[in-house]
Amino acid sequence: MQFFLNELKTVLRGLRARKGRSALTILGIVIGVAGVITIISLGAGAQSLILGQITKLGSNLLAIMPGKSNEDGPPAAAYGITITTLTREDAEALRDQIRFPHIMGVSGSVTGTATLLWRNLNVDTFFEAVEADSFSARNIEIASGEFINPTNINANVLVLGQDVKELLFGENDPIGELVKIKNIPFTVIGVAKPRGNVFFNNEDDKVYIPINIGQKQILGINYLQMIGIKVDAAANLESTITDIEQLLRERHNITNPEDDDFAVMNLADAVSLLTTITDALKMFLTLMAGIALLVGGIGIMNIMLVTVAERTREIGLRKAVGATNRSVRNQFLLEAGTLTFLGGIIGIIAGVVISYLVSLGARYAGLDWDFIISPISIILAVGVSILTGVLFGLYPAFKAAKLDPIEALRYE
Amino acid sequence: MLIKLENITKEYHNDDIATPVLKNINLSVREGEFLAIMGPSGSGKSTLMHIMGFLDRPTAGEYFFEGENTTNFTDDELARIRNERVGFVFQSFNLLPRTTVLNNVKLPLVYTHGKNIHGLAEKAIAAVGLGHRADYFTNQISGGEKQRVAIARALVNTPSVIFADEPTGNLDSKSGGAVMHILQELHRQGHTIILVTHEMDTAEHAERLIKIKDGMIMDDQPITARRIAEPDGAINK
Ligand SMILES: Nc1ncnc2c1ncn2[C@@H]1O[C@H](COP(=O)(O)OP(=O)(O)OP(=O)(O)O)[C@@H](O)[C@H]1O
Ligand SMILES: [Mg+2]
């Protein structure tokens, strides 16, 4: 132990005497470790962001969209083709508790843009016209007042999203106020709790109105743009999807699934797809960071070889006064390990700072981004960096240990 | 007998051509002797010193050190002997750069795993009269002082024998004389010293003189008219 401490002191003294070179030597390791830390942190942040959005949406949700989901390309709606076959009668049929015992809620909806007028103020926003039981099917929570329900489904009522409420009413209570969309008067009956961004849509910049008014009076259509479904348990999602597809094919007279004019989507699937993508991205970036570490390691080996050559006389002297091959080897391994350990520490600090700055930026951009540094990633980074140092220090160290004392002392 | 060489031979092989450097050397050195080795350049003096100091191995022959046959010792055993029982002083000092006098003298103790490293190093530095230079860096002291630091380093592990290969070769006569004074003082205290030199004047500080030529011992005589070096480097006959 005493010997080790003495050696460490010698090594540190030597490294300090060659500050500039030591700094350049560890640069590769610093970049590699900072890369690993940052990537793992950003990956964790992104995943928690996505998971947070799922919980906001509610679990066990399905969405039925008009038009066939085309595996070879985007759905028809993306080309501006309007499909009018999904109707409120379809939604009603899904409320059959006997046939669909696992469905807890069904909510047909249409959406559009709207200019909301209150006194002499107006605000451009989006509206979502929903059916009476969408409250449960969509996981919307109410901050004050009430949501659209069977008792007011045919009245001119409106629920404000948080952002819209703040824009028009500020801190004032909007309940009971009269607002207008396209000259149609609505009474404000509630304010939704803030939901933040879901898949990059601001869920607070919208208002909710009853389905009839949205369809007939504002949009002038009689079809639905989406039916949201809540299923009782995750285990029943797959079977419910099959049941829904069967029902809709019956109702739309479709015999061949190729001809489907609707698509049933599982939000969990979308999420797991996203997770798969971010995982793959993480793997790729980690690989890049690994390559940076490898390059850093080769840099270490290079510098260590130069150091061994430069210090040949010193090695000869050490052997002449009694250093064994093993202690010479250990000295150089210790030196490489110390260098990479320092590189690892600096890299960790840099990585944490970068991750923190990114999380600040993401929050500034309105994302619900968590700043996450996993202890595993730090242990991994330090471990890998020391290992790199020792591994790439091995060859130079053995080279130094093998030197013949007389040859080494004669070296010019 | 401290050192006993029996038929020591050393050959270097370059491109399969064997160059003999030492030929059948037989030599004994008693404890407490002060031996000088002289000879022309290339005669094999340094090679002989390196073999006796366990820095090099002979091609053939047997080497008994303190009664032990060291011929088949492993590298680690030789490192241990170099560390504990042998001190070496080189013509070109061989001090660590960017390092203090004290840390240079400590160097052998680092490999001894012993205690009181600091005290032993300070004692050795005081013995060569450099107590006031202990915290100087090696580039801040004169050549003569460097060689005295090297002697302190050779001394610090209280070795059985000190080898000095042309210790005054890079010094002017005054600082050379100071170095010889220290070696004579160490000898007076009972240390065994083996010195290689080119100059008869320097050799005459010893008690016994060996002349070697072409790798063979030509002459082995006691020195009758011994020189005594003063602490300030002046030499009296
Ligand atoms: N590694 C080597 N390979 C080949 N020949 C060598 C090697 N080392 C030394 N020699 C040869 O061995 C001979 C003796 O060398 P050595 O250094 O012992 O001489 P020396 O008596 O100390 O000379 P000097 O007084 O110049 O120091 C020289 O001829 C030298 O060229
Ligand atoms: Mg020589």
C-alpha cells in the first residue's frame, strides 16, 4: 500500500510536469465518456418523456381512424382524401356491452380550427367536438366546472383548454361566460386540466364542444374523424381490436380485409415503436461513443509508447536501483490508468453538464423533459475508461518492463 | 569473500559473429577493499563492472556473491540484489530530471518496501555533505553536486559494495577530488568500493589496482603510494 501510494505520487508528479501532453492524451477519453453519459441521459430523458405522454393519454386506449392503414405508405387522409364512412352509428354499435364486454368507453370526435370570440377579444385555436362519454374514454381531467356529458350534449356548451382560458380570461373565472365560434354562442361550463404536449401537439390550446354542434353547425359533415376506445385491461387489447374490425367490416359490408376503410390503432404499439426507435438510436450513438473511446485508447497507447521511449534512461536507472520488471510494468499501467481515470472524471462532468443544458433547452421548448443521470452510466463510463487505459497501457508497459537495464541506461 | 568471479566470459553476438569482451576473468574481492580497475578504452572495464553489479549476465563462468552462486538467479532475484546489496555510481550521474535531490535519493527505497524512507534519504544526503541542497531540483545543482547525489543514492540502502564507473570522468579536478574524498571516507567507514577509471591519479586513491586489456586481467597489485583527497577536493600525496 505504501509502495502504491509512493508510486501514485510519482506518477502524479510526472503527469503534472507534462500537463499539456497529459491533457491532449486524455482528450479522446474525455470525449468518449462525455458522449456515453450524454447519450444515456438523453435516451432516458426521451423515454421518460414518451412514457409521460402515454400516462397522460391514459392506458389501454385504441383509436379508430377512417381509411385503411397502409403499411407501404401513409394513410389516405395524408393525401387530402376525405373518407366519410366512419359514423356515429358505428360508435353507437361499439357501445354494445354484450358484444364488447371489455370496452369501457367510446368517444367519436371531429376536430377543426376555430376563432373564439369573447367580448371584443378573439383567439385562434382548435376545437374538438366530442360525444358525451368522451370524458372517461379520453382521460381528460377537469380543473373547474364540468365536462360535456349526456345532460348537456345537445346544448351550446364549451370546455376551455388551459392555454385558451388564460389567453381570454387570465386569472378570472370563465364559467358561465358567453363565447362565440362562427357567430354561434356557447356557454363556458368548464376548464380542462393542463395536459402539456402529447406527440408534439399542444393539448391545452383547444376547446371541447358537443359532437352535434361541431359536426352539423360548424363543419357541416355527418361522419367522424376518430373514435377513441378505452379497454378495461391491456390483456384484452388484441382481442378487442379483432372484435372491432369484425364489427366494422359487417357494418361497412367489407368481406376482404384488404378493402378496409378504417384502421384500429393501438397507442401502446405506437409507443413501443417509438421506444424501439429511440433504443436503436441509443445503441447507435453508444457505438459511436464506444468508437470514440477506442480512438481515445489508441491515443493513450501512442502517447504511452512515446513516453516509454523518452524515459528509457529513467527505466534503466530504476531497474539499476532495484525495480523489478513487475514494478516497472505496474508504474506504466498505473500511469495509463490514472490518465484515463482523470479523463473519465472530466468526461463525466462534461457529460452531466451537457445533458443538463439539453434538458434545460428541451424544457424551454415546452417539453416535459426530465434530467436523468443513471448511476449505471457513470459506473460504466469510469469502468470502461480505466479499462481502456489499462488495456492500451499494457503493450507500452510490457515494452518498458522488458527493457534491458544496461541498454536502457546507454539509450541517448 | 565478498566477490568471487570464476572464469567469467562475456561475448556479444552481432550477425552471428561473436565478439569476446571478457575472457576467463578470475577475481576475488574481500569485504572492505577499495579496488581500482584501469585499462584502455574498450578493454571491458564497464562490462566487468556491470556483471559484478548484476546489471548484466556473463556468457559463461560462475559468480559467487557473499558466498552465494548467483549464476542461475532469476531477474527478480537480481533486481533484489541490486536494490539491497549493491550501489552504482555512473559517469553520467543518471539522476531523474524534474525531481528534487531528496526524491532522487529515495528512489531505491521506493522498491525496498521499507519504513523511514525519509530519514534514511536525509542521512545519506548529509553523508555526502548536501544537506542544504535536499529540496533543490537536479537541474539546479552543479556537476560535482550531482555526482555526490548519485553517491548518496548508491549509499542509501547500506549496500555491501559500491560500484563507481568513472565517477570523476565528467568533472573538473576539484569537484572530482571532492567525490574521491567521499569515496575514501566511505571506505574508511568500512564500505567496499570498486572504482573504474582512466587516470592513474584517480586510481591511486584506492588500495589495490587491477589493469585489464582486451578483456583479460594483466596486472593485480596493491597501491603503495596512496593519495588522500581533502573535503575541498585538494589532493595530497
Ligand atoms: N551491446 C554491445 N554489443 C556489442 N559490443 C558491445 C556492446 N557493449 C559493449 N560492447 C563492446 O565491448 C567492448 C568493451 O566495452 P566496455 O564498455 O566494457 O569498455 P570500457 O573498458 O568500459 O571502455 P571505456 O573506457 O571507453 O568506457 C567494447 O569494444 C564495446 O564495443
Ligand atoms: Mg566504460
